[in-house]
Amino acid sequence: MSDNKITTRFAPSPTGFIHVGNIRTALYAWLWARKNNGAFILRIEDTDKEREVAGSIEHIMKSLRWLGLDWDFGPEKDGPNAPYIQSQRLDIYKKYAEILVKKGFAYADPYTEEEIEKFRQKADSEKKPFLYREHRPENPPTWDGTKPLRFKVSELKKTVWNDIVWGGLSAGPEALDDFILIKGDGYPTYNFAHIVDDIEMGVTHVVRGQEFISSTPKFLSVYEALGVKPPFFVTTPPIMGATGTKKLSKRDGAKDILDYEKEGYLPEAMLNYLAFLGFNPGGEKEVYTREELIKAFDLGKIQRSGAKWSDDKLDWMNKEHMKLLPKEEVEKNILEYLPDSMKNKKLVPIIFERISKWCDVKEMIERGELDFFYKVPDIDKTKLVYKNISQEKIISNIKLAIETLEKVAEEKFDKENIKTALMAVAEKLESRGEVLHPVRFALSGLDRSPDPFIIAEILGKNETLSRLQKVV
């Protein structure tokens, strides 16, 4: 990779499922790399072995693949800075650690956990923040890898930096402390490993959540000690829960991103929706294809305020993307959810009109919303009545409908000809509902159903007339 090539990364920890907040970070990094013909790296940060969950790495890759967020370098795609799994890069962290030791910016921590805890308790009793640097040993032992290695803050000063989203940020000297670089077990901490990896991999833009702002002074002090220019920081706004008062998280019911795949959401719709949770290219347009998102994406248009998650908005977005699909693909997906006894292509338009994701088909079946196509419904005769029209008048109108539909030839019994015939009757009445309502209810038995024209076409002439005659 050349020095001036835009390089971004997504660096999740394999600690369980991956939720929408993680994915949006990946999406913004991916979009920026793709817009600039740059490189997008997938890096697995697995140095906290106690929290690691088996199978998580495969799950992360499967999630990204579902969404089409392809990585240029990472697991299963070796590149110039392989390996891309941190637990396989321990020698690299050790090399950088020794550089810091040699330059006087790191030292072995001689204290036990019990001794450090006493320092903390003393600070608490004095109602002061605990700062390890206040207990820094004067003559630390030589670091041999068996004890934690700590960074040594050489100068207490105000830290000032720029964030592409937040602009100028700063923190006072209290933000700096002697933190652990490498633990006693030989694994680096996040605070150290991600910096080394970003340097080694030539990362130019770090897309991250707001929780990392408070740690930035520590990160910058390491970059300075190593004599390396830091990358650009891109701090994204939080995704808030449905109430808008609390950040959406795993603890608060944030779902595994692959649950949305199981529920029948389109990956394009999910990308579109997530992109707009914190980013707005301007204008009224909301539905963007993947290519349009890449073209429109701009780090400078990422917002600072949190965006509220809305299932209803996601459903709307998904339906809009479903409308962009070829007719054959819509038909294929809907028919896959229908049992063999219900696989009727004529049902597709009716079902499509009433769903916002593929699994809604299954729910329609479970609620019995399609049963009337396959068995004669039980009719609540009181519901045949339209407004204050008398029962005698309703019966008369249904008889008119029967007479009219009998005249439609069987080979021409489609929704257009049925509509023409029934509307000729309806237009002569005070209200069209006087005939259309009882006909629709007689055919479906449902308060809410498709229009009577499409129902009649699917049922066919004989079944349609049979159901109308039955209610008369």
C-alpha cells in the first residue's frame, strides 16, 4: 500500500454476536475506502482471551459477507501486513514495546494486583481519582515479559487534537496516566495493540464510537513516543434505542445482525438504513443503492447527535428496496415461504402488497390471512351489511353482482374484466361500497382483505359465484 492510499479498518473483538452499532462502524469505514479506491481491512482484536467466544470470528465474517462489506485484507485474505488476527501478532507488539522501553517510555510494573488495589482504595478514601503515575516506581525491574509493561507519561500537558466529525477536541493533564501496554500473560492491551496495528497496516482513517474519545490522549501520547503521525479520527454518533434516551447495546436488546437476515430483510436496505443513522447527504432522497451510497458518502456529513433506531423506518426502507427487485426475484422469495398447497403465483401480488420483509409471509400464513383462498370462510352475516343499508338491499346487490359476473366468460375471468363488470353495478348505486363491501366480505370473510376483483380472479368463476350464492 502506498503512503497516500486511503486505508480504513474494522477491528471487532470476537466476544459474541455482532450488532448494528458495530456494523455501522464497519459500513462507514468501508464506504470511505470504496469511495476513494482505497483499502478496507478486517482485523480481529482477540487479545482478551477471557471474553472470547468460540465461533465469533466466523460469525463476524458471515455478517460482513451477508451485507456485501468485502475486505481487501484480513482473515482468509492475506496481504502485506498479515496476519490480521492480533493473537498471531505478539512478536510485533513485543518489538514495539522494546522500542518504547529503549526510548524510556515504558517500564515493568513491579506491583501485585493487591498492592495496586490498596493504592486505589487510598485514593477513594481521600476522594481523589486514582492515578498510577503517582505510584510510579523509581527503579523498576528490567522487563522480561513476566510482568505487565506500562507506558510512562513523560510530560503532563494539555492534549489537543482534531476529529473529522467533532472538530477540535482537547483534554487536560488528568487524562494522562501510566497505562498497561502488555499484560503479564504476554498479550497486549487494546490501548497498545490497535495503535501498533494501525501503524503497521498504514491505516489513514480510524472510524470509531464516542466511547474512545476519553482515551484519545493516551493513544496520542503513544504515537508521539513512537515518533509516528496519528491517523485521522472519525468519531461516529451513538445509535439510540427506540425511546431515544439510551444507547442501543447488546444489554438493551440490540439484535445480532444476522437475525435480520433470518427475518428476511434485504442487505441493501440494511446498509441504506444504517448509513442514514448518523449521516445525511442532503436533499429529500432516502432510498439509495449500494453504488449511490458510495458516491454520496462524505465523512464531513456525519452528524454528531445520536440517531434513534426505528423498526418501522427499517421496515419502510426494506419495502422500498423490495420494490426495486425484479419481478422474478420477488416471486421466487414469496413462493419459498408458501407451503406446497398454497404455491399459487396469482397470490404473489396480494402478498407482496402486504409485507415489508420476507418473513411476513410466514406470519400471514400463521394468522390465517390466506386461508380463505383455500377453504370457504365462515361468514358473520352481520358484517355483510354496509353502513346503514338494509339487509334486503344488501342481498339484492349481491344478486346483482352474481348476475353480472355470470355474464363474464370463464376464459376472461380476470381482475380487470371482473372490476369492469362490478363497477358497472357499483356506479349505479348511491355508494360503491353497497356492493363492493359485501362481495369482498362474502369472498374472504375478513374485515381487511385484498380488493374483491383480485380475490375473484384467484378463486375463479365457479368458486366466486358459489360463495356469493351461499351468503344469499
